Amino acid sequence: ALGASGAIETAFAALALRDGWVPGSLNCENPVTEGGLTFLPPGGVTGRPATVLKQSFGFGGTNAALVLARD
């Protein structure tokens, strides 16, 4: 299950780019609004993201970052 999570997250990110939907910040009940940070509602929002950054962190220092972009 852990090994497949990166592939599932990548597919989710690609669908978000294709469908124009940005997933929300789950379990964020009291967001800090200072410093220009934007927290999205748990249900997500519609929009047209141009890029998505997906990060994965594994055991033993195995880390990866993937950037997906729309044409």
C-alpha cells in the first residue's frame, strides 16, 4: 500500500490539473492567515492550476518531488 501511494497521488494531481479542481486542506480547523498563506476549504475549490508539486518521503531517506504542468 505504501509503495502504490505515490502513483495514486500522481494520478490525483494529474486529474486535478485536467479537471480544474484543487483539493482542500483536510482537518485544518483554525488556519493561520498571516504571511500570505492560503488554506483551502476541506471540499476543495474549482480553479485552473497551472502546475502541481507532489512530494513523497520514504523510509531511509528516499525522497522524491514531481512537478506536473498543464499545456
